[in-house]
Amino acid sequence: MTMPQQIDATLEALADPTRRGVVDLLRRQPCRASDLAAAFSVSNPVMSRHLRVLRTRGLIEEQRVEHDARVRLYRLRRQPFLDLQDWLAQVEAYWTDQLGAFKAHAERSK
């Protein structure tokens, strides 16, 4: 996936408030799907759909627990968020340049 496609996929996944909430919870610690479903008062199948979107967009990964193969923990993946941060830094740099040019123009006009 190209960088613009990854950014699009990340933003699309994060457009849903429940999925943003899942990301917020996973920032604190890895969680089981059932714990996430309970935290948002949604059914397990509904949470499973949200997790699938986050997983297919590369924002989270699942890990099986050693002592119980039925249990999966979900955790954030760092790279998609770094890519988003880099893109936002480029946008911010544009605005910083624009403000700098405006300041220079205003100072010349004095």
C-alpha cells in the first residue's frame, strides 16, 4: 500500500467514534475483544466488525494468549500512527511556511 493509501485507510478507520475509542483503550493496554465490547456496551459481533476494520487497515494486531488458544489480545501497531504523524507534520509545515511568508510580507509593508 502506498503512503497516501495508508493514510486514507487510517483516516477511514478512525472516522468512526467507536473505533477511535477502541484505539484510546488500546493505548493503555492490550485488551480482549469481549472486554472492548463490554466497555462500549455493544455485542461481540459488533465489536468484531470494528476490530476487523482496524486490523485490515493495519492499526491493530491480534496476539494469541499462551495458556488459552481461544483468547486473543488486541494491541496497537505503531507504524500507521507514525505515518499519520508524518503526514500531519507535512501539513503543519505548510501552514508554518504560509504564516512565515505572511509575517515577512507584513514586516516589509511597515
